[in-house]
Amino acid sequence: MGVEIRDYKEMDLDGGTLIVSIPHVGVGNLVVTDFLLEDLAMDQIACLDAEEFPPLAMIRQGKARFPARIHASPATRVALLRSEFALQPAMVRAAATAILGWAREQGIARIIVLDGLRSARTAGQERAYFASTSRATREAALAAHVNELHDGVLGGVGATLLLEGRFQGSDVTVLLVEAATPVEEAHAALTFAEALERLVPNLKINRRGLEVELQKLDRSVRTLQDAAAEAIRKLLADREERLPMYG
């Protein structure tokens, strides 16, 4: 399966960072990257495309967006690859090859992949871990008090980028945040934000704004949960009324 990256806007990203956020484990990475896209007003500069990709168009403020796209900010030289859908296993290697090739063409210095890590920890205790192909990035992450993943198994595009990055001599880091439940996975966005600021010094994240968005998300989730519970209650009550009475 072939995956290509189609550029439609030039931007100087030489020496910059590419953050990769693709659905895999959890949603914390998606929450923080969506916030960054809006808060930093990052421009669309390219898209990932393949015949096997779902025929979707994301509409934002009247403009069409590819479901897998790259945004960037010239001020920070940070690019962000955001996909709305998970990659099928057969697409992962082709996507990783395309990402590494595009990053090399742009002169990007390092790639950071955001992903989740299943955990039994309780809310508020999520921790960030990393695995990296670069000694310099490893030392910087440890100095910034990010935990190194010593043993484990990774999957998805992050795993493939690590392996190919090591083979090609590219600086690739996978940043993982642990979470146990969907709500905790969303709140893991704050842990991602803190770790990203440590790893990318020129990236400043409005954490207060992110907290406000998470509070809105909390309220939305609770509203949906209450609505679902009420619908189930009514369904059960209606069922009991329809049951025939004996005796």
C-alpha cells in the first residue's frame, strides 16, 4: 500500500520538530494536538494520502481538511501531523516511510510520536515515558525528568518509526502517557503538554486554556452519561409496563 505526502504550502522547518499524533492507544495525544492546532493557529501545509484511506473530508470554519494532514508554525518551526483515523496495520510501514522521507526533505531535526500506554494508575497520577533513537534526545529527556521506558512492547506507527529511524540514523522519540479509563486518557493531555514543553523548548503551551477545554470535555461526557442512563431507565420502565401481569 502506497502512502504519499502532498505539499500545498512551503514553510521553512529546517532544524524543527515534527509531532506525530495518530489514533492508537488512548485519546490524550489527540486532545492535546487538537488544542495546539487551534491555540497556535497552525497552518495546513501538507496531507497524507493513499487510495486505501477512508473517503472523508473534515470541514472546519467552511474549509475542507484532509483527514490525515500536517500543520505547522513558522515561529516555532514545529510541524504537527494529525490523523483522524487509525492506520490499518498494512498501511503502517508505508506511512512511516513517507513520514521519514518528508521530514528529511524539510530538514526537520527530530520526530516525536505521541501515543498512549495502558495503566492501572488512578486519575491524576499519569506519568510520561519515552523511547528514543537519539542519545542527545535521551539525555535531554532524562534531564527534563521524563521517565525512560526500559522494557515493553510498542506497536503502531510509533514502533515502526523508531525501528526505521534507528536504521536510518534519524532522531525519533515516542512519548507515551499512561492512563486507565477514557476520562483519564483525555486528562493525559495535560501530561503530554508538560512533557512536550520539556522536550521542545521553543514550544509554549497554554496549559490554562487546555485545562478549560478539558473541563468542557468533562461536562460533555457527564451530560452524555446522564442522558444514556436516563434513556436506559426509561427503556427498562417501558419494558416493565408492557410485561403481562399474572396472578
